[in-house]
Amino acid sequence: MSERFERHRQPWRQDEIQKLHQFAGKGMSLKAIAKALTRSEESVKDRAKVDGLTIAKLR
């Protein structure tokens, strides 16, 4: 359980923000982006909202 909160409340680094923009541009899902960045889905969703990005919804 401790490994899940290892990165709890860490500030976003510039390289992570760039990767988020790339992944969102490629149309990756929220779950896939969160896993690739080792962040929670909620954190990714919040950061995307701040940056004005749209995350693709898988159907």
C-alpha cells in the first residue's frame, strides 16, 4: 500500500508536463497517461484541465 502513495502531492516537473502534452496529443486514454507518468488519474486530469488539454475518452 505504501508504494501507491510514494509520489503523493509531488509538484509537476517540466518534462512530465511535456510528456502529458504529447500523450494527450496522440489521443491516449487517461488511464494510460497516468500509468506512463506514474501519477494518479485524478492528478493527470487536474493538470490537463489547468493546461487546457482534452484527454480522449475510450468508448
